Amino acid sequence: MTQVKLAPPVPYQRGSALDSTTLYKGGLFSFLVKGEDSGGRDAMIHYHAKPGNEPAPYMNEWEHETYYVLEGVMEFYCGDSKVMVVNAGEMVFLPQGKAHAFYIRSPQVRALILVQAVGEHAVGLDRHLMAMGTPATSMDLPTEAITDEFIDPGDSIRVGAANGIHFLSSGENTKELPHYPGFKFNSSIIT
């Protein structure tokens, strides 16, 4: 894997708007800071989703991940740590190299996701989400169900791997996240 070369950062202003938002698996991701904006060191994403839009359990190989919940309740699992219930106004830190997953425990959630590179690689979560998603056509959440339960995870696994994100197999899930009750899609494609 070659290291991504990025231009030096310059000042800018951006908000959660259609031109900066991607729809991915039913959730809206507004890219406030992309890795390309920060010299690869960090990214900040405004996340808006509802129950059922959660990703499969994964591990960031290149970056730390922090969630600051603006609205709603999220339940996080990270390694063998206890379950962390995070309410509006609270944050959770998920270190690089630790498997994690979450559930949305309110009718919807809004959170800021901050990823920070820890080594020679640029942050990759933003690139993964942009590559897998489609440009949003509305700032409202879709009403139809769009969950991993109905999606072949193969593309996510391949694009994730190219961006330092490792999606866990069923066996890894059990070992790395002993408190996590499980995920519904058939992860037999993950080896």
C-alpha cells in the first residue's frame, strides 16, 4: 500500500450541506474536514442516522476515532471494555487497533466523528465513506430501510482494506468484542 500524498492544508469554511454530504447505508455523512483538507492528519464528519444504519464491527488500522453525540443515544462496544452508553453532550474515544461497533439507541442520532491519523498513513475513514456512498439528494434521512443486513459486504471489505479499515469476521467478532450481541448480516464473505 502506498502512502497517500496530500497538499498542505489551507484555511476554509464548510458546513453540513448537500454539496458536502454522502448517503451511505441509510446514514448521512457530511464531511466538515476531509483528510485531503488537513494534510491527511484528521477528518471531521457530521453523522446523522437512525437504528439499523449502523456499520458492521470494524477496526481502524491507521487512526483513532472519537464520537461526540449531539443528539440521541449511542451504545458502543470496544474491545473487551464494558458497554459504553453515550448520551447527547458526551463523547467516546476508540483507539486505533481496537475493534469496535455501536448501536443507535434512540429514534435518530446526530454525532461528530473525528478521526486522527497515528502514523505514516493519511486518515482513511472519510475516503472509505465517500467511495462507498452516493451524493446525498436531501438532508433528510431516507424512510426506506438501508442496512448491512441487505447489503453484500464484499465491496465495503475491499474498499475498507484499501483505506486502513478492517471489517471483522464472525469469529473475530466473538473474540475481539465479547460484549457485543452481534450483527445480522451473513459475514461468511469475510475470511
